[in-house]
Amino acid sequence: MRKLVYVILTTMAVALVGCVTINVYFPEAAVQKAADQFIGNVLDQAGPAAKPAPKASPAASNEGAGRPSAMLLDLLIPSAQAADVPDIRIQTSATEAIRGRMQQRFSGILGTLLDSGAVGFTQDGMVAMRDAPKVPLSQRAQANAAVADENRDRAALYREIAIANDHPEWESQVRATFAKGWIEKAHAGWYYQNVAGAWVKK
């Protein structure tokens, strides 16, 4: 019996070490999914971000708890699965405030600037003035301010998501993931920069 307990504990220790090692890598697929949801909420004016999926009820999680083999599998397999499909935290009070400001801009001046082709999405997850003469001179200061405000919020968003997930070093990767998402979800007629930095109309 002691030998069996020793084997189980050793297996669990190895599995946990493996999970810790896996979790240091940037979970691009999970971040892309979260980014797509956030961007969709901003661009489509879809209202509040979707709430996280409800957790399983205690009765469901304890099902089969009386069997030793089930207990061992419950201890080992969920840990491995959690490492493969991490839960990315994207909804904080700061990101919700940013989302609200972005929605206002996209339904107002920034949306107008994108529709006209004056502004476009850059390849680094920001927005930039692409064709200033398309903006009347009397509105140019307001347009430049909207671009600056949007970029300030975007930089804060990428930083906040990395920090909220306890990996501030992920900020540049979060930014790159969002950059792809903004371009993929851009409306027809909007401009974006391709990998070579050239402006392309969607």
C-alpha cells in the first residue's frame, strides 16, 4: 500500500512540474479568442462583454469521488488540461472602462475617420492617420486627439491584460495578437497596414 501511495505521489509531482513548465509559454490561441471577443464587442457595439462560463456545480465535480481510480484521474488530467487551455483574464474594471471609451470613439469620430479612409489600423495594434487631407482642416485637431486617445487606451489595454494574467512580460505578445484581431475584424472599406507596412483597403 505504501508503495502504491509513493507511486501516486511521484506521478502527481511530475505532472505538476510539467504543468508549471507548460504555463510559462504564451497561450496565443486563448489570447486570440479573448481578443476576438473584446474587439467584436467594440466594433459591433454588442453591449457588455460576455460573462465567463459558469463553473461546474459541486455535485458534478464530486461525481465518482469515492473511487480511487477516479480520484487519481481527477487530480492528474484536469491539471494537464488547464495547462493546455489556460483561462485568460481579460475582463477587469480597467479593461471594461477602456472598452466603453473605445465603443464611444468607434460609434463617433473614430468610426467616421475609418470610414473615410483618413485613419487605418497599423500592424502593431494601434491606429494612425493615413490620409490627413481627407479630414477638413477645422476638424484635424479633434481627429488627431481621437487617434492619440485611442492609442493611449490600446497601450493601456495590452499592458493591463498582461498584468491581469500575472505575466507582464506578455505585453508585446498580447499587442501582436490584438493587432491581428483588429485587422481581421476591420469593416469592409477600412484601411490596415500589411506586414510590409503598406496601407491596404479591406
